Amino acid sequence: MKKGLLGLLVVALTIVGCQNYDDQFDDLNSKISSLATTVDGLLSVQTTVSALSTKLDNLASTALTDSDLAGILTEVAAVKQSVADLSLADDLAGIETEVADLDAEVDQILEKLNELLTANAVINQNVRITSLAELTLAEDLIKTGEDNPNVTINGSLVVNTTGSSDIALAADIDRLKAVMDKIKVVMKTVTITTDEALTAAALQYIQGDLDINAATGSLAAGALTTVTGAMEINQGGDLLMPLLNSVAGNITIQTAGVSITSVDFSGLTEGAARTAAGTLALPDATSVKISGVLPTTVNCPKATTFVSNSTAAQTTTTITIDGSTDFSLGSASFSGEVIITATGAVNLAGVTSAKALTITSGGSVNLGGLTKIEASAAISATTVDIGAVTEISSSTVVTATDVTLTSLKTANATITLMGPATVSAPSLETAAQGIVAEDATTFSAIALATSTGTINVKSGATVEFGNLADPTDLVDFANVSVLKLHAQETSLNFSTAASMTALTVLGKQKSPITQNGQTNDVTLTASNTVLTSLVVGGTLRKVSLDATKLTGFSSVTGSTILDLQLKNNADLATVELAHDRLDGERALGITVINNDKLTSLDMSSVNKIKEIEITGNASLTAITMAGFSPAVEPTAKVTVTISGNALPGEYTSATAGTDTTPYLEAAIKDDSGIICGVKAFIDYYNGAKTSGTVTATVDLDKVDLYTQEENAQDVVVRTISSPLVTQALSAHIAADANATGFGGATDAIDSPADFALITCD
């Protein structure tokens, strides 16, 4: 129904005359106003119709000029486009009766306006020019002087210069051209048969069919805008009618016996060009500019320029072109399978939705407006832009050196990327069926949480994910060189990533925060022999380094590591701690064992810590104790164990008393300050605890032995032992039979009474 209304409305508006038909146009506007309550888009049509009605009224008392008609037809094209853009599908049932009434009224207006045009026509008969005699008669009817007006023929036009026609001399052809160049409107069919190069420079409107048979000649009608019937053209060379916007039937281009070098029907808003049913085949054309929905087969292999301006939904088609200069389609929607083969670039920037899609291009492919791949797609080019696609729902294969995937969020089907060394999908969250990118040395999908699908990249690649649920989700896990996880939720043991040189793990914080809610551990072992760089941050339950080759460890400022374990790392020389607690989770733990190159450990940035074990670090000479402001809750179990390191100090053994000399108590000098640090730590928690417990054992490791005695002047004199005795503090205490007060479970500092003997500044 919409198409029928459109055709009638357009024809009505292209015909002008010398009477005032306000009543008809007022009624037409009334109908459109009624429809506009249901279809908002018709309001713009109403406005345009009203303006055209006024223009017709103003022309009522004047002769119709070329510029008048050109202006009317231009506005008709705008009306047609406005109506074509309407979507009446949802409201059609409710307005069917009103549209039928509107069609009837437009018919009445059309009839009356055709009468007006007939009355205003210069030639009120058929015109036939097939001989010199008929040419002379036509010259009597159609004056060709420069000041003579262009004419309307209220009938048909037939021109023939072939066969028995005696119109042959150059002068006669010039006379014929002069007559034809004065024809503006033909109210019936036009048939041109010629072996000459003819022109119809002023021809704008044909109320009927147009048939051009010029296999050995040509007709140039560059001003033509409207053919209300069908159009058939058999002509070689250049077919240039860029202003033609409406052909009620299709344009049939006959190619037998002719070589067409270019076609320009780029202005069409109604109708389409075909060389046969379902086909547009122009094997010699180097430039093709058309409009309308393309047929099932388009074959223009030499067309370096192929442009279709139609915005209508493109149905199933297979297009073969060169396209090395320009290839573009104006359709926003591909409703059927589209197959494109092009030597050059393919510009489909306006396409927002597509079904099955196959594109082979020697240049770039621009699908920058496409938001979803609904059916299978196979695209091969140098570069491919599908940056606006948010969802891929069917198998997609892209072969290119550069693929843009900026907006891709959901991949519910397998994606195969062949060629790109770098793949970046910053918005991708799910890839349920997996991604194959075997040429990618860099793969970045920082929001991706892997699940059922796998990611396959090139061996030795740099890979970035949000969360890697399992090592098997990354096919090349064993060969990955650099791995970055930006929102890791699950625990991973990286032992099988034996080729990994750099690792970044930023843990994702569980929400809501609960005690023991985190489940994301980072485990590195002796298998990670080439790992030289490690960054851990965010919120992690545990970070465990056991027998790695790392020379340094640092935590990200402001991060949380609930349990840090550094064990048996023979090359670990530096540890920089910048993480802290997470309120609502369990208190922290730090374990540092058998890291023989580590010389110092500073835990001052860490608060709310309840478990500390620092043992067996052969070069560790300095420890700064963790903080306790804020502190763990008084119900917590707090433990501190420090021994077997290289912490320096001095032990002055006790001296037994005699009848003449006093008893001298043993004394400890802690060169590292660790005992006093631990003392302050446990004193605080012993004072604060309720149901909690506090257990601490501290042993200095390289302690020099001194003896003491009081001289004749009652001054205590300390003397280093000879031979020099340097051993653990606990060993000195055990060997000192005169020492008293060390009453814990061991000879180290391990009880409140032991710590009470320590004097700290």
C-alpha cells in the first residue's frame, strides 16, 4: 500500500498547470494529518505537500518554465525519500482504510493535473521523426531558436535515423539534435532508434516507457529525472543519466553487440538497473554508479569505481568488481547473503546489520557501522574494520593484517583471525566458543573472562585477559612469553608456563567482602625458570613463590595480598612490600623462608597482620617489623617466628656472684632492632587480646659472645670472648649456666618473661 501511495503522490506532484486546486490539496493534507497521529514520519510529507501546493497555485497564471519543472521534480525526489524512509509495518493494519481513501483522492488530483499539463503543452500530438520530411514538420511544431521555449509533447515521441531513414548528413543530424534539445516533457512513450550521437539536453520527464536502441549510436539525456514506465537501453560507451531519480519499472541495459564503458544512474530513488533478470553484468565498464537494490548477480570486473547509493535493504547478491578506486554501498541493512569480490577497498561503512557475509578484497574493508554479525561471515582483506560490532553470533573468519574489534563485547561463536600480529578487543567480556589467532604475537582482551572457549595465539606471544579461569583456556599457556591478568578471580598455578618471562596478576576483589571470600591464588615454582618480571596487585588471596629464579619481589601500592609466601628462592635479593589489609577479609600473613640472597625485609607498610614466619634466610641482616595500627581484632590468633637468618647482635653472659662480687645478669644487644620491634608488636596484642592468643619466637643468628666482671673500681667491664664465639642467641643462652629468666619453651626469646628482659629505647 505504501508503494502505491508513493507512486501516485510523486506523479501528482510532478505535473503542474494553470488552475487552483486548493480543495484537493487541502483534503489531501487533512488525510495526511489524520495518518500522522499514527505515523509521525508523515508529518514531514504533509509539510512538503503543502509547500508544493502553494507553489502550484503561484504558477497557475504563468507558463511552465524549465526551472519550474526542475524545482518541482527536485522536491518530488525529497518527498519520495521521506516516504521511503517511513516504517509503516507496525501501523499498517490500523490505517488501511484511510490510505485507500487517500489513494482515491490522489487519483482525482492526478487526472485534473494531467488535463492542465495537456492544456499547457506546446505540442498536442504525437511527434514522429524518421525522415527529413518528418524532421521538417517537427521543426514547424518545435521552434529551435535560442529564445524559443522548451516544449511538452502531449503524446509519444519516435525518432529513427537507421535503415531507410534519409536523416544521414551531418547538417541534418544537427537539425535533429536542435529539435530534440527543445523537448522537456513527453506525456507518452519515447522510442529512439539511432546510429548517430544524438542529444536530448532538456528532456526531464517521460510519462511512459523509454526505449533507446543505439547499438551503433548514442543518446545523451543528462537532464532526465523521471520515467513513469520501464526503460530499455541498448547503447555502448557511456550511459550517463545522473539526475534520473525515478523509473517506475526497472532499467534494462542490453549489452549484446555493444561495449559499455561507464554507467551513471546514481540518482535513482525508484527503480533499478539490470542487464538481465536478476543480473547486472557490465564486463567492460570501468565506472558504475547506480542505485536501487542490487540484483542476485553483479559482475563488473573492470569497474574501478562501483557506487550504489540505494539505502534500501540489500537482498541476496554476489558482487564481482575491481573497485581499486572506489567501492561503496549505501544500504544500511543486508537482509540476505551478500558476497563481494573486489580488487580494491570495500566501503560498507553505512551497513548496520547483515546476514551471511563474504568479502574478498585486495584492499581494506570498512564495516565500521556494523553492530552485530548474525550469520556466518568470511572477510579477507589487508585491513578490516568491524569496530562497532558488539556481538558475534555466528562463525566468523577474518583474514587481514589489521582487524579492528573495538566494541566487541560478546562472542557466542568461533572467531578465526588469520594474519593480524596484534589483536586488541578491549570490550570483549565473553568468548564462549573461542578465538583462533595463530599469527597474533600480541593478544589483548583486558575485560575477557574465559569460560568454555579457548584462545589460541602464536607461540611466544604477549597475552592480556581479565580473568583466566584455567590454564587450558589459553592453548599456548606453556609457550606464552608475557601474560597479564587484569581482574583475576580464580587460582592459577603457573608452573606449566615454563616459557613465561613476565607475569602481571591484578586480583579482582570479591563483592561483598567476606572473611575467606577471596579464592584467587598465584603460584609460581621452580618450573618458572625464565621468569624475570612479576607484578602482583589488586586483591589476591595468596601469592606463593617457591624455588623461582626471581631476583626481586614487590607488591603494588594499595593492593592486598592476604597470604604472601616467599620460599627457597635462591636468587631473591630484594623484597619491597607495599600491600596492606582488606577490611572485612581475614588478617594477613607473611612467610619468608630460605631466600639466601635476601639481606633486608621491611614490613612496616603492612597492618592487621597475624602470621609472620621469617626463617632460614642466610643473608638477612635487617628486619623492620609490621605495624599494628590499625590492628587485628582481639579475637585473632597472632604468631611470630623469626630464626635461622643472619641477624646480628651481642650476648653478654651472666656472671655468677661470689662472697665478694655481685651477680651480673646476662644482657642482649640487638643490632637489627628486630627483638624490640617484635616486643612492641606482641606487647600490644597481649594487652588487647580477649579470646585471641599471641605466640612469638625470635632468635638472633650471628651473635658475638662477651663476658663481664666488675673491676676493683666497681665498674662492669665487658670483654669479647677469646677465642671469638659467634653463634645463635639461643645457643649462647643454652650454654650460659649462669643465665636466669629465659624460661620459654626454647632458649630463644619466646615468652613474655623473655621479652620482659629486653630493654628497648
